Amino acid sequence: MNVRVALLVACLAACVTGAQAADADAIAPFFGFMGAMSSIVFSCTYLPTPASLPDLVEENKSHLRPSPTLHAGFGAAYGTAKSGVGIASMGVMRPELVMKSIVPVVMAGVLGIYGLIVSVIIATNIHPTGYTLFQGYAHLGSGLTTGLAGLAAGMAIGIIGDAGVRANAQQPKLFTGMLLMLIFAEALALYGLIVGIILSSAGSSAGSE
């Protein structure tokens, strides 16, 4: 958490420095690269906290209860890890449902593709010369929009997938409801992707004028 706060303070300091700089466009690429980084990092990064062996043993004793293992992460990796824990736990008792329950993992993986698309779009439009501060801010906003939307969607998919696959093992009629919840959670990232592309296009069109 302290590292994240330090990074936020560094970004704010850079913004103030850029606003006070005589030639503000000289630091514009910084914001563009930060946007490209934010898009892929918030969509994909996963930072696990260590889980002790007794916790894992205790979890395997009760296959259909919520996992006690704690995870802190972002986007696609969190959704994949969280859903994977539920699928593995449920598969011990109902192995025939594992492939049917893989849907949350697939949907979480798509979030990383959203972040990758926007990162590539931003990175290919950053140039060492003629890159304005307006473009940098537009690309930063594009990356943050896509990345944070992927973060929210990934957390939602992970939580729904973890609880959903366990519940589906006990009551198969819940599968359709779980699928609908996952679709609406995935839509959150899609909204961010759309807005991110629009913001990126605004920055790119400003550079071509």
C-alpha cells in the first residue's frame, strides 16, 4: 500500500511540475506512457498475499464454503485467481462440473485483452517530437479509464465466479443466473474500453492537426 501511495504522490508531483514548466510539451510523453502503463497494469496485474499451509488444508476440508485465502490484485489476474480457487475447490467434489465452470476464468482473461488493445493504441501514438501536453493528458485519461474499469470488472468477476461455481455445484439451476451476473460485470470493462478508445482517438486527432 505504501508503494502505491508513493507512486500516486510522484504522479501528482509530476503534474505540478508540468503545469509550472515553461515548455510543458517537453514532459507530455511522460503522461502518454503513464496512460499506456495504467491500461495494461490495472487490467492485468495480480499481487497475491502469502497463504499459509494450514489455511489451504482447512479450505480443502470444506469444499463449498468461501475461501479464507486473501488476495489483493487488479483486473484480469484477480478475476482469474479468485475464480480458479473456487473452481479447484468445487472440482474436488464435483469434477464433472470443472469445464462448465471455467466461464469466469475466460471472461476474466478477456479483461487483459482490453487493456492490451488500449496500451498498444496509446504507445503507437507517442512520438519524441511534436507530442503536446493535450495529447499526453488524453492518453493518460484513456489508459486510466480502461485500466480502472478493468480493475472493477475483474474484482466483480472474481467474486461472482468464486461464489457462483461453488453454489452451482449444490444447485445447478443457478448457472444461468451466474452467467448473467458475469456478463453484466464484463460489460463494465467494455464501457471503459469504449471511452478509452474515444479519448485516445481525441489525443491522436489533435496531433494530426
